[in-house]
Amino acid sequence: METNQNDMNDSRKDSENRSNGIKLSRETKKSLIQWIRTANKKEFGRRVQADDLIYLALSQLTEALVKTLQEKTLSNTDRIEREYREYVKRHGPTKKDVFIGKLLSGEISLNKSAVL
């Protein structure tokens, strides 16, 4: 009885090490499935799995693409905070209220890279 329990625990650990669940949006899942279907339209060879496609796609990532992803995840508040910190580095300690006032009056403007 105890051996069977150990075997079950070992097999569960093995399966946990092989794969992990990842939450995907419906659109991402649909796109992934479409690409897998396209990749599997061939006469020979084993079937392309999601892991194969994702691994290949990840290997094509560049620092520039990661930077783009990082920029796309910034809220407007994040962009203003980043610009405020840059302003403080260049001009010395300044209250955020003063910085925002200068932004609104047009005395200073955001970096073009901060606006997407």
C-alpha cells in the first residue's frame, strides 16, 4: 500500500516537472492553436507541439522587443513618474506638484520616447 502511494507521488512529481500551466488570453490561445495547425500541415515528421512553437518564438526575442513590451505595460501615471524622476536628476530636487504644474503650463514637455 505504501509503495503504491510513493509511486503515485513520484509520478505526480515527474508530471509537475515536465509542464506548468500558464494563463493565456483567449486571443493568444486562438493564435497559438492556429500557428500550431499551420506548422502541422506537412507530410512527414512528428507533430509540432505548443512547447516547440513557443520555444522557437522565445528564442527570437531581442532586447529591443522586450523594451517595447515594457513600454506597452506602462500606465500614464508610470510615464509621468519616470519623467518626473528624470527631471529631478537633471534639475535637482523638485516637488512633484511643481513638476506637474510646469508640464501643464507647457514650460516643460515629456520626452518623445515617453509618449507612445
